[in-house]
Amino acid sequence: MDFLLVTPQARPGVALIQLNRPKELNALNGQLVREIRDALQALDADEAVRVVIITGNERAFAAGADIKEMAGKTAVDMFLDDRFATLEQIRRFRKPLIGAVSGFALGGGCELAMTCDMLVASETAQFGQPEIRLGTMPGAGGTQRLARAVGKAKAMEMVLTGEFISAQEAHRVGLVNRVVPVGQYLEEAFRLAASIAAKSPVAARLAKESINRVFEAHLEEGLHFERKNFYLTFASDDQKEGMAAFVEKRQPEFKGR
């Protein structure tokens, strides 16, 4: 794998997946998303693995989708590409999945973090859905899972302003389980994973499935609605301007069309 480091037995019963595009702050391009899916599918089939931790580095868990890869696409391109189908395969991972987050977890990175069952954050972690700054909106669960995690009002504020929240605020509103100093976030994730790995793996899978059922009974409909609206943004001039401005390192000028 080009963009992942995978250690199946980082600790007894605990596998570690590390996103490894440091120059791009672990931006999620199509290949990286597919590599995450493939790694999780392999670990799902490995009976020696009971819990998986996914992390980035101290600067970034994942700073968003790879905008350069998407900037020139049309609504039809996005519909046919359907990388969200890959993210849905990631979401269906059956074993407990812990996100260890430091630095930026933005856009697609925040959405990836929210597919995890639990999150351990360093004090430097920042969470956000800044897609509206680019003339688009979250398309991989950002409107649906964020509202379920932090409530309607906070989700509205984050999605409609594009502003980030700190690790401390994320903990206060229930997005993350715990916040620790930056030098300890991965070790804290391993401690949590070890506690879970010591329990019945069958019971853990069934309990995870049952808890998720509470939140996902109507999630499929919401995700479909969100995805359709996300694709529609690629028919707007604002999306073209927003992503072009990002690539060209300038402020966008949105016209509302």
C-alpha cells in the first residue's frame, strides 16, 4: 500500500492503521480511501485482530478530501465515480474501530473519524466540515453523522459556517471520548483498545451492531439525500470557484449560482 502503514499486531489483538500522506496532511484521495477499505477488510477477516486503531500523525488525522482531484469534476463525474460507495464499505467494518486524532480532522477527514466507534483526541485536534467554504457541502455523512453526534444546532453551525471546533469542544458536545496531551493520544487509544480486546470478540461485534442500529435505522435515507445534494453542488459556479480558489491559494468569490 502506498499511502498506509498497517501493523496487524501492534499490540496483542490490536491492529494499527496509519494514514501516510504527510506532505498532503493525509488528504483523502481515491487511492487512499480504497487502501483504507482494503486494509479493514483484511483485518476483519483476521481472527487474531479484535480491535483496530486508525490514526494519522500529530499534524493531521486527515485534513479533508483531495480538492485537486475533485476540482474539475462535474456532477455526473462525481455520480459515476461514487467514491462514497467505498466509504460505506469502511463504515460496515464489523470489529470495534477507534480513531486516534491529532491535528486536523476536517471535511472527509472528520467524516472518516465519525465512522469510527470511538475517538481519542490530542489537545491539538480540530474537527470541522469546511466544505461550504468551497461552494459545496459534506457528502460522505458529514450532515447526518455530525447531527447525530453533536445535535442539530451545533451541526448547523459547523456545516453552515465551516468553522472548526477544538478537541475540548468536541469532547464537551460528545463527538470524542477523551482528550489527552499530544504525546499521549496514540497510547491512550491503545489502552482503550486493550480493554476492549480483552473482552469477548463475538459480544463486542454484536454490541457494536446493536448500538449502531439505534442511530442508523434511518441513516441510509439521509445519506442518499445528502449524497444527491452533494453531487448537485458540482453543477454550480460556486463549487468551481471555491475549489479553483483553493488550488490557486486565493480567496474565493462566491456569486450564488
